Amino acid sequence: MIAETVCCAVSAAGLGIAAVTAFRKRFLAAARITAYALVPVALVMTGVVGWASDKAFSPVAWAGLVLLGGAWGLFALTRAVERRGGTTRKERRAARDAEREPVAAPGASAPALGSTAARPAARPAPAARKGAGGGDDFSDIEAILKKHGI
């Protein structure tokens, strides 16, 4: 009963403000204010205000809110513990994917992360490295520096 009266008073005040705004020849703003002013009366007429006031004084509704708050608190607690551990789900998933298949270009000498079995096969033998000459050891680095204009 009180909620319906308050909603009607708010709507009446809004319609009064809309009338003053329309008197000042600001019709677009007056139309917007009228639309906002009619919302509380519409909520009363549809029964939403009565339903909300029944729920506001219901012990079952408050118990549901307490359970909802507890669930949110538990969720926040588990996220905080997970973050404190230093790893997130994305980091664990990335580590798991990195273990499954090494990520390297087809012509790369050795992957940065990967299984140790793939590393000896990808590296050239020490005799081949010495036979190629000392200038070839830094050719990759020189190419990168030239590419960046250094």
C-alpha cells in the first residue's frame, strides 16, 4: 500500500516536471521525462511492485539471498586461492599444450620448449659445425641485425 502510494507520487512529480519542461518549449526532453515518469505507475499496475514488496518481507527470499551471497563468497575464495598459487587456468592449459606438441618452425634448429628426445636430432653434429667455418656461427645473428637495420 505504501509502495504504491510512493510510486504514484513519484510519477505525479515527474509529470509535473515534464509539464514545466514542455512549457519552456523543450518538447523532446519533456517527452523523455514523461516516459520515465510513467514507469513507476506501470510497475504498480502490472503487479511488479506488489510482488517485490511480498518478496522483500519474505524469510524464504532473504534465505535465498544469503545462500546466493555464500555461493558468491565461495567462488571468490576459490579464485583468490587459485591466484595465490601463482597459476591460472590459462597458464596451466598453455603448459599442458606445450608439453603435447612442440611449437617450432619446420626449418628451425631446435624448439625452445619441447621434449629432450627431439633436441639431439635437430642440432647438427659438432664436426659439421667446425667444418663450416667460424663466420657461419654468427650468420643468423647478422641476418637478424641487418633485418632490423642495425
